[in-house]
Amino acid sequence: MQDDIRGAQARGVQKKGGMSAEGLPEDWPTVINWPMAIFLGASHAVALYALIVLIVFRGACPLFGQGTPVQPQTFALASALYVFSGFGITAGVHRLWAHRSYKAGTPLKLFLMIANSVANQGSIYHWSRDHRVHHHYSDTIADPHDANRGFWFSHCGWLLFKKHPAVLEAGKKVNMEDLKADPIVMFQKRGDPFWNLLWCFALPAFLAMALGDTMWNGFLVAGVLRYILMLNATWAVNSVVHAWGEKPYNASHLTTENGWVSIFALGEGWHNWHHAFSWDYAAAEMGAHLQWNPTKVFIDTVAFFGLAWDRKRATGVWNQRKQRWQETTGRPVVETIEGPPLFKHRVITFGPAYEDDDGHNNEPMKEACD
């Protein structure tokens, strides 16, 4: 059955964008991107130190911060900024700007731009460009974080090394005119990287001080540690989700449905669906009550207040695709929903071949699908 499913899906669903990296050079020496390697290495080192302070020294830094333990309000601030910055990635640069899966008014765009700046994962413009290239050339040599190059490359190595010429060439071909015409996106781009650094690290320090803690504690916990946790949650969508999980929507693709990653990445782990239908604003087939998806809830909430609209969904196209599979194979698609609450996933199999020796053909099956 799995062979039949894989064959049917491979015929009906190509890698998103229908583009390949044929003709582009494959051999490329590994060249370290030293500025990025130093920044990410230092950030992870400080985050590790923050964990040591919290665990070993019970929150009181022995070097800085005047020996004041991290206050409860700073932990609350870190949690709030984790979600806030996460929405800047998921609802903002990913689903709004990179995929245009819904539309937003200026107030929501400003909110998401600030949230994205707190996340500090590069400018909206450059993040969107790399992500569009990823979808056009997914898991080929032109993919910025090609999963075929190994788990750690797709997780963070793609940032530590200079881009392959195929990636650079693909980036030049991506249409970015919509983002060039967006003044909010271009404002942030002009301030890159200093604008994001201030929002990511200085803001938490000053907010912690305003809440009665030290600036150092705010910088250490709500700034650096929170930043690194969100950063790795985002990276896990490129690495973990391209390695482990179910593949109900396109078995020929490396992307999977991974509920564990969805917990930390605010609903971005339902990735096999996303790569099958990248323009779906939910980035998942089922509702948030079945598949953990705080980002969908956020978008639905702001849409209720008129701040977002034109939310695109792919469920109708999915039903058409299943009907096409049935017509192609002559076998009915059999579907089940499995998994615990909030982490359901679809399982697709094919039923027995439709018998036509009694004068029937596939028409009744088509009518049932309709």
C-alpha cells in the first residue's frame, strides 16, 4: 500500500515550485562565514552561561548583576517575548511576507515587524528571499538549508558556511518585487542588523529593569537565552521536521508532520502539508483544536478584529488531489486520523482495487467523492 501511495503522490505532487537545480555547480569548497559563526557561537555561549547561572547559582550571576537573583517577572517577560518574537517569525515573515497566505493592514504589519525584530533572525526581506528559494528548490543543491547535506547542516550549518553558488544564483531569480514595495519591510531592511539587535537584546534589558530586576538579568534571560531557544525552534523546522515524522500529503518529499516541533515553533511542525500547499495560512490541514497551532489562532483572532483578511486555505485542493489519486489508481483513498488530542495526524492508505467485472466502473467512486 505504501508503494502505491508513494507512486500516486510522486506523480501528482512535485516538489514545490516545480523547479530543479540541474545545470548548477555541485562542487563547492566549504568556506566558513566567520562573522555569522562568531556571532552565533558567542550567543550560544552566553545562553549556556545563562543556564549555568540559573541551575548552578540559582539565578544569581556571580560575575555581573550585583548578585541579584533573576526575578519571577523576568521569567514571565522571557516567556512573553518568546511567544511575541515567535509570532514575528511564524505569522509575520513566514506566513504573511514569504508566502502571502493572508493579507494584513498597516497596524498588524507594524506589530509583526517589531515582533520579527525581537526574534532577530535577519531582516524580513532576506528571510523571505531564502525561504522562497527553499520552497522552489526544496532539498536540492540550490536549497539554502538542503536536508540532503545532513542534519546539522540543515539545522544551523547553512548559516555557518558561505552559500553555495547554486543558492546565490537561485536567490537572484526569486521575485521580490512585492517586498520591495512594502515600506515596512524596507524600513527594517535599511536598519539591518542594528535595528534587530537593539530590539532583541536591549529591549529585554530595559524592560526587566522597569519591572524591578537588573538590566543584566533581563539581557541574560529574556534577551540571549530566550533568543537562542526561539532560534533553535525555528531551525528545527529545517532539520528535525525534514527527518522524522509522518508524510501523509506527499510521501516523496522529505518534509514531515511533527507535533513536537509544533509545540516549540508555535504550530510550524505540520510541514508535509505546508510543502504540499505553501499558500495555506494555517500551514496545517486540521483546526488548531486537533493540531497544535497557536499561530493560526493568532491570525484568526486578529482577522476577527478586521486586522487581517483573505486567509487562504487548501482543503478544497486537497480533496481534489485525493480524487485524482482515486481516478489514477482505480482504488479508493482510505483516511484515518490518529494521535493524541492537539497532535492528530492523518494516515492515508488505498482500499482494494475497484472491481469492474460486474459492469461497474469508477463512476460511482467519483460520485461518492463529489
